[in-house]
Amino acid sequence: MWQLLLLAILQSLLLCSGQVFLKFALNAMGKPEWSWNFVSAQLTNWWFLATGVSLISCSILWMYILKKYPFSMAYPLASMSYVFGMLAAIFIFHEEVPLTRWLGVILIMGGCYFIAK
């Protein structure tokens, strides 16, 4: 059980980091204009590379988790990515998070606890 929990945390961290990298990539992209210069500039946007590496790693780990563990346990634990997303919003993007969202995070964490138990 602990192995599944650790793998689910790692998978959720990879998923969340991929989304964070994607937001950085889109912010660095600038105004879209469909020209060759615009497309070639995106090929050197290293945030897109980080996004791809993170999401591919996440997907490979997710396939391993699905193959080895019951779906009814693995899938709900993937919701921990919402918790990590909330933390990224606060610490990386400096967003204010209202109390109602914290309540949602607490409910998600409670659900993960009962599933892992």
C-alpha cells in the first residue's frame, strides 16, 4: 500500500509540474502569430521541453501504476495532483486562495486517506 501511495504522489507531482511548465511556456510564448519565425521561436522555448519530459514521465509512471494496482485505488489517488496544483498556485504563481478552495483540498486529502487506508 505504501508503495502505491509513494508512486501516486510522484505521479501527481510530475503531472502538476507538467502543468506548471506549460503555464510558463505559454507565458513565454508571446502573442501567437502563425509565421515561421513564431513557430521556430517555440522550438527553442525550453519550458515546452520541460512540459513534455514531465508529462511523458508522468504517463509512463501512470501506466505502471495502472498495470500493477487496482484501478479503484489508483485512480482516486491521482487526485492528489489537485493539492499540488493548489500549492503551486500559491508558492509559484503567488495567487490568493480563498477558504472554500482550502476546504476542497482538505476534502480531497481526506478522501485519499480513506482510499489508502
